[in-house]
Amino acid sequence: MEEIPNKSHVLVLPFPVQGHINPMIQFSKRLASKGSIKVTLITIDSISKSMPMLEYGSIKIHSIPSNDSPPESYDHFLEWFRSLVCKTLTTIVETLSDTDHEYPVKVIVFDSITTWAIDLAHELGLKGAAFFTQSCALSVIYYHMDPERTEVCYDGCGNVCLPSLPLLEKQDLPSFVSQSYLYPSLSKLVFSRNVNFKKADWLLFNSFDVLEKEVIDWLRTQCRIKTIGPIIPSMYLDTRLKDDKEYGLSLFKPNSETCMKWLDLREIGSVVYVSFGSLASLGEQQMEELAFGLLMTDCYFLWVVRATEENKLPKEFMSKAKEKCLIVNWCPQLDVLAHRAVGCFFTHCGWNSTLEALSLGVPMVAMPQWSDQPTNAKFICDVWQTGVRVKAGENGVITREEVARSIRQVMEEEKGVTLKENASKWKQLAKEAVDDGGSSDKNIEEFLKFVMH
Ligand code: UDP
């Protein structure tokens, strides 16, 4: 008699900001594509209303209604979200299990930032998998530099030497380590994630084995981590998931047609794409230096300036830039990076943007702002060697000359050719990792087996 496979229902609980939801939706799609499984993504109303569809194949979206709108400050938001989920999760799990006995809820995949979710999962008799939306290197840094656990590890020059990592100067450290005084509560939060290493049943990382080989080998000596990335829509990598062309959520509305039409008019590799992601905000002086630095090059540039940042653009800039520049409030970043006209990504080095550039083979100019971005920039320049980093002047501002110099290095000089070759190599390795039988693909299958038990 044919064996009936076990069936299972997985709940996925991302922290509701763009850079965290995108990879967790993608992970859900990969998981659901393996069959015999249902996935429900749990989020809040303000996010679900920006999702064009409330269902993606076998993935359902469950939006938790709330009477009050989410608070703006991070601290209050974190607590608001925790309390909302804690109040409602039991009912959600009971309702889902009652309506579908065939697919019992067995596992919650939660954002590693919401450390309280593991206790909640265990109280409900479920297993919990912590999903990390940053690099493995970051986790190693936080693991070793946890003020609760360790006396750290600076050498006489203020550099940090940790197992499996390159020597890190102050400028390479995450801002929650190097400038923790600026972000007391967020710094506390990132270190609190270390609790996942003790409590979570699984640890999932949006990275892939060869990308962070030494770091991952070391982490594996400490805990059971599984790399499942790069989690970007399949169409841009292995093309195995039909119709998986976009993340499915855009909290900002992209000016897609304008961008693609403008790029279509440009020659191969002639455009610098400039973006600082969904959160980072430049000072007015820095914005001016950047704007005029871009103009000093001979390149075309497509610059994402979010609506809330637009008032910082220097007044005389727009008239001067008309010929060479397209400014939009948001763009379809994957399509832009995949466009043949784009020769360089001038980036804040957010982890998703970094993985996207590596997966699509685009060389970078790194201008990290905060959080994990300085460490990502270090790896981009010195480990993966797919980019150069701008150097700040004494007052911390990056001058227009430095902006132009860095772009020319990538777009015009011999160095750029090597960066491009390296980028193409990483693109191939990223594809292999998620393709049939690749390291990340195998890890997702192993996770699936765990979910089925
Ligand atoms: N993104 C986009 N359009 C833009 C800028 C960014 O779609 O104009 C997407 C980008 O593809 C990435 C995410 O927003 O998936 C940004 O995540 P990242 O980790 O790079 O930075 P964060 O916004 O979290 O700082």
C-alpha cells in the first residue's frame, strides 16, 4: 500500500518591516513549493494592505486586526507588536488547526528579533525556528561581543579579532557595537537575539555556505544552523519556481515603468544605480556632496530618493542633473539590478541589497550607514571583492570628490573589471546554492523533514 505522507502547517511570523518581510515571504514560497505543507504568513493590517494579493499559491496571509494604529517609535512599536501577537496567537493556532485537521500546525518560523516568540511557540506545544535576516558574520560578532557574556576582545589599536572573521576595524563593526550609546534599546535588542542560540529548535540564515564559509564552519561547531539563502525570487536565480518574479510586498510604490523605460534607452553598463534602502536617511550636507559627486562622473544614474528625503536634494541640482539622472521615490530594485544598462550599485549595503547584488552579479560602491551595513561593506570589499568603499573625511562626511573617485574606480578603471569578474563568480555560486541539490536547497528539504515530524 502506498505510504501517505505526513502533512503539516507552518506559521511564519516576520518582524513587520520591508527588509525582514521580503526574505521571509521568499522562504515561505520555497518551503511551500516542496509540497505536503501549508504556510500561513502572519502579519499586521498596515502591512497586509500593501500586499496586492492575500494568497500566493499555497501561502495564505493572516492579518491580525488591531484597534489602534502602530506606534511610530521603534521602542513602542516593538512592545506593541509583541503584545498584539501574544494576545492573539493562541486563537490563531487553534482556529487554523480546527479548520484543517489534515494539516496540523507544528512549527512557527519567527524573526530572530522577536525573541519572545520561541517561548510562545513552546507554550503552544509547537517547535520554533528562528530566522535571521542578516549575515552569519553578524551573528558571530554579536555572539562574541555580548556584554552579558564576554569581556571583549579589542587589540591595542581598537580593532577586533574574533574566530573565523577577518580583523575588524572600528569602521567595520555594526553600529550597535561601535556606537551602542546612540541606540541603547536597539543595541540591547540585537544582543538579546543570542538567546535563540540556546532556545530555538532551528536556526535559519539567509546566506549560503560558500559565501561565508569560515564563519559558517565556525558557527556550526556551536549550534545547529541552516543556511537557506539567498532568498530572492526564483526568476532571478534558478528559475525553478514558476511565476516567482517578485517579493510580493512593497511598502513604497515603485515607479516601475518609468525606471525600465529610462534604463532601456541606456547603453550596457553605463548606469550607476543609487539607493540607501527603506530606512537610512542622509544628512543634508551628505546629500549635497553625494548629488554633486554623482554629477562629477560621466555616468548616467538612477537614484532612489524616498519621498521623505526629497526635501534634502540641493535646489540647483535638479536642473543640472536633468540630462544624466532619473530620480524616483522607489524602484523595482531586482529588475533594475538585472538590467544590462546597470554597471554599478552605489549602496548602503543592507543585507538584502547586498545579497541581491551578489546574486545578480553587480559590482558595488559601498556607503554603509548603520546597523549591519559597515560589516557587510567590509565583506563586499575585502572578502568577496565585488566592490569598493567610500572613505569618510574627518568630519565623517564623504566628499563629492570621493564619491566620484569611487564610482570611476568601478565604472572606468582596471579594478572595475576584476570586481565585475568576481561579481559574476558569486552570481553563479548563488544560483548553485538554491538550485536543485545545492546547499541551501538541501537545507530547506531537511527543514521540511523536521516540520513533518
Ligand atoms: N528595494 C526596492 N526598491 C527600492 C529600494 C529597495 O525594492 O527602491 C528593496 C530591495 O530590493 C531590498 C529591500 O528593499 O529587498 C531593502 O532591504 P535592505 O536589507 O537592503 O535594506 P533596508 O531597507 O532593510 O535598510
